[in-house]
Amino acid sequence: IHFDITQLLNDNGFGQINSNLFGGAWGRPDRQILVMDGVGTPSDLKEIYENPSVQILVRGDKNEAPHLVYKTAKQVSDFLILLSNNTTINNTCYKEFEPESGIMQLGKDENERQVYSMNFSTFRNLL
């Protein structure tokens, strides 16, 4: 799922893949968005849909004010929540993104960069 969501964020101006937008593992720049696969949840509709989840981390520059990093995280969160109920990414149909948690401040990493986290679940099926 992280490949699809990374592509979606790239296509909608949140960053550029392998520049400041990464899937699966942190890249080199300080300020970036990281998309990782979450733990899927069992679904009563498993014959029709998969029910994967995704975690998105937003990291700021060293000593960047927390509210500025939060602002980026909020923009990503709002975008996913407001997506159409039938969003197609890489020939896969996603049936909305539902927040599993609010935007959480994880604090500073080992290089003094603020990190925020958010988690979403979704239903998807291949077209």
C-alpha cells in the first residue's frame, strides 16, 4: 500500500518521490514525508475488499518549529480524509481513508527533528 499512497501524495503536490517523499524507509533529507505499510485489519468483506492500513510520518528540518511540521501533517491528513470514496491509484480502487488515530507528535529524533505520525485504514480492491 505504501507504493500507492506515496504515488498519490506525489501526484497531488505533497512532495517528489525519492526527493522529499519516501515509501518504506526514511531518505536523506531532513524535511520529508515517509509512507509505511501498517498492520491490516480483518474484514467481514474480505471476499470483496482487502483492508490494509498505512502509517505516514512527517519530519521537519532541525530546529523547525513544531507547529510548522504539524501543519504539513494536517494537510496530508485532511487530503486523505477528503478523498473521493472511489479513488483509483495504480489500477487499485480505494474506498476512502479512515483515520485510526489523530495526528500524534512523536517528539524529536536523534538529530533534533520534529516527527509527527498518523495512521489510516482503507478498503481496496483491484480493478
